[in-house]
Amino acid sequence: MTREIDGGLEVVSLKLPVVVTADLRLNEPRYASLPNIMKAKKKPLETVTPDSLGVDVTPRLKTVKVAEPAKRQAGIKVPDVAALVDKLKTEARVI
């Protein structure tokens, strides 16, 4: 791994597992020019299958149940702050 320091670049070798953070300047976007976009449209697109790559795609998870979340109750409008504080104390019991 190479990292940027004040004096230049530093090469670091670490044993796994390791946590690595990234700098903002790591990924500077490269914008494609119009001629390159037109060239890319003419190139053939190669289609590969997972079997040709030797990848096992059999599902490893089993879906047991799918359910919608409970519907939220409608809110309550209160006329003033005193009524709000009263409802928070008596009904919601958060204060």
C-alpha cells in the first residue's frame, strides 16, 4: 500500500486483517471525451456466464417471511405548548 505524506510517498506493508482509510484526493474523476464515447459504442460487448468464470451462484439464504411494516398512527395537533407538555407527561410518559 502506498500513502501520501508531506515529503512524498510512503510504502506500507501490513498483515491482514487491517483497517485502511482513504483521502479525499484518492479518486479524481476522469471524464470521457465525446470521441471516446463514440468509439466505445462501436466496440462489441462480451457476455460471460458465471459458469464460464467458475463462480457458484446457488442461493445461500432462505427467505422465511416477508411482511409489510405496521402502519403508522396519525399525529395529534395540540393548540399550545402547555397541552403538548401535558400530553408528553400523561400519555407518552417521556417527561
